[in-house]
Amino acid sequence: MLNRKRFEHEPMKVLVLAAGYATRLHPLTLTQPKPLLPVAGKPMIDYVLDNLAPIPSIDQVYIVTNARFFGHFERWAAHYRATKSPLNFTIVNDDSTSDDDKLGAIGDLHFLIEREKIDDDIIVVAGDNLFSQSLAPFGEFCRAHQNPVLGIYDAGSLDRAKKYGVVDLDRTGRILSFTEKPEKPTSTLVGVALYYYPRATLPLIRQYVAEGNNPDQPGRLIQWLCPRQPVLAWNVPGIWYDIGSKETLDEANRIFGKR
């Protein structure tokens, strides 16, 4: 039987993926990284960390970015730390300079684990997610189960689900399949760029990269993991937005501006 008490107080790391170049949002993202673009008056990444901060076992936040925006995130982290939260931040430069030499989301995840010698449970999250509610229950769920976990959200329609990775679940909430941007979705449940990987799963992330699998699109790692070990789903509460275009940015500003 899992010794739940043993895991409740062990440290957990947060790895924020923020090294992309968001070319679909040019010219907004030519001089500013997408996670630092404001939505309803505050940077997108604030919505991520404001809602992760209530998880009590987080002892370190790593934000991986690129050479172009490294300084932007260092300045943001200094301000966030001083005004909002005592979370410990480490900003990591993956040394990429453009979309042509980027490592990809999974490549950046692997880069962080190796460079920082991470050997704890980790929460992995994209810096451009917008969450409206605390993710403390996510931390509790992950600690209780000690399996890889994917945040999921009901897209509301099959047509909208086509834009995301679609999941099929069994009755216990285990993910049976994950399909990236299917032409004919079988479900409206989509994967959110919010993941939990227990310490025991880290060697499998190394294996995924060593085998030469696609280093971009973090959902591909979930797709690869599913046949190898149980991956559980957790329903993201409240409102969730993934900002991929100027139109969705404008829509998010309207929605979150009303809150």
C-alpha cells in the first residue's frame, strides 16, 4: 500500500516551459515573450504561479526560457518575488535564439532535469496557460496517487477539440489514449499543458529523448507514456485558456477582465 504520509511533505519542483517564440502572435512577441503578455492587467505567467503557489510542498520554481528573453524573465521574477510570493525562482537560459534552433517543449524539460540535476517529483506547466482557480487540489491529487497526471478540460465541442490533444479515459480516470489535434475527435476532453511526473518517472523522460522521439509538443510525452504505465487525468476547474493567436488573446482579455 502507498505510504501517503511519506509523500505529503517531500519537496516538489515546478518546471515552467517558456522558451517558445510564439510566432503566431508577431509582432506582439517580437520584443516580449508570450507568457509575459498582459491579460486583464497582469502577465499570463502570473495566472500560472498565483494558482500553483497554494501547493505547500513546492520548494523551487524553474522557468526555462531562451537567450532572447532571459533578461525579461529575470526582471519579472524579481518583481513577482518581491510583491507576491516568496517562491524561489531560477530562470534558466536554454541558449536558443530563434524558432530554428529551439529545443522544443520536451527538449527543454529534459534540459532542465539534466542541467539542474532534478531528482524530485515535478509539476510541468506551460507559462502561457490561464487558470482562474487554485491548483492546490491538483497537488493533493498528485501526491495521493503518485502516477503521472495530465490536467484535462472539456473543450465544449468536437470542433474546438480538434485544436488540442484529445484524451479518452476509462471509468477510473486512467488515460487510454492521447491523440494530438485529431481530424475526428472522439471526445471533447482535451489535454492541458499541466503535468505531474513523480520522481520514479524521470528516467522514462530521459528514455523518450534518448530514443530520438519528437522533442516538441509536451503532450507527445503523455502519448508515449500511456502504454508504459498508468497516466491519470485531473479535471481543471473554473476557466482555462490557451493563448495561441491574437483572437484568443483578445477573447481572454474580455473574459478575465470581467472577473
